[in-house]
Amino acid sequence: MSGKREPPRPGASRRPAAPGFKPPAHRLSLTAHCLQVTTTCASREEAERIARTAVAERLAACAQVQGPITSIYRWEGRVDQASEWYCHLKTTAARLTVLETRIGSLHSYQVPEIIALPIVGGSAEYLSWIEDQVSGKR
């Protein structure tokens, strides 16, 4: 051993964990039943309307509106730029098709961005809450 310290791996924490710390594995769930659906909107008002409607109709358990963001994209043969707002919605795989259809009906864009990403892990209680909210159990 040369005594040289290796640089930290990418993504590795530079701080040591607190003594005795163990992640609460019993409280985490690995699943792909829950999804985060994201769309970008032309205005804050539009993003909030989509968020509020999806939650009120139990298509999403909750939604966050974030922005403004700058989007750069190719449309009709040219590169364009616009100020947009994100709308992130939490739902289940079972509700995805209905949520996609509803977002499309509320959206001002001809081809709205609607992307669903699986939530592969998280708090078991939170993921259960998402499922309960969109199923109408609570």
C-alpha cells in the first residue's frame, strides 16, 4: 500500500455516515406499480389546471408545479426555445392511460410531452398512499 488516498468514486458520499446509522430498509419498498408522470406546459396556470384536475379526479395522488424552465427543442424543422412549466404527477400504472388521455384533453400543445417514469423505490407508506389516493380507498 502506497499510503495514497484514492479519490472518491463518482456519486460516493464524502462524509462518513453517522455512527450506528442504518438505512431503514424495512420502511423502503421496491416497486414499479407507482409512476411519476411529467408534462411541460406553456404557463403556470395551465400546469396548475392540469395538476388540480388530475388530483381532483383521482388520476394522480398529488402534483408539483415547477418553473419556469427553459426548453430547447426542434419543431417544424427548426430549433426553437420557450419558457415552460413542469407538472409532475404521482400515479399508478393502472391509472396511466386515463391520466395520459386527460392531460391531452387539457393541454394547449399539439404534441404535449407526457413521460411516465417508474418509481422503483421509496417509502412504503408513501407509495401505499399514492395507490390509495388514485383507487379511492381513502
